[in-house]
Amino acid sequence: MKKLKFSKKTLRTLAYVGIIGGCAVLALTFFTISQYMKAKYQASVTVQLTAKSHVDKATEEQIAREGSEANWWKSVYDDFTEITKANSAAYVGTAIPAYTFSMATLVAFGLVLKHAEKTKEKEEKEV
């Protein structure tokens, strides 16, 4: 079997593409997940606020009565308060890595350009 040989320039190009591409793929992946979590968070806030407005209109007696509409809205409000907290944490937990990887992509691109320029200058001096 014949062994493939790559020049230094080809290997550097592959490394550059791998570094920048890896950061970019991770940034896009986390961004997509983050947007999904943001939509879930916004939907849960909407349901929570709707339930809160119904609970605010009801009297204490209506809320205390089992099987009443006000009691149901109170349970929806309580449930969605917890769901909203969880969705908020999930959104923040995915938005931070998305931002970090997008910044890492930009920094990696700049560092690759700088390294490529230095390497080119070095090769020109050798010739």
C-alpha cells in the first residue's frame, strides 16, 4: 500500500481549516440549540403571564375551591413558574457557549492569518 505524503503547506492548510471549521461548527450548533431554548423560554413566559392574569382576576375563594377554573389557572401558573426557570437556565447555558465559540472562531481566523503571514515571510527568507 502506498503511503500518502503531504507537503508542509498542505498540512498547515488542513490544520487551519480544521481549527476554524471546528470552532465555526460548534458555534453554529450551540447557536441553533440556543435559539430553540429561547423560543421555549418565551413560550413558557407567555403561558405563565396568561395564567397570572387569570389568577389575579380570581378571588381567594375561587382559587381555594377544588375543580374550579381559578384553581386550574393557579396550578398552571405554579407549574410554568418552574418551567420558565428551567427554560431560562437552558437558554443561558447554551447561549454562553454559542457566544464563546463564535468569538473563538474570529480569534482563530485572526491567529491563522497572522501565522500564515509569518510562515510565508519565513519561507521567502529561506529562498
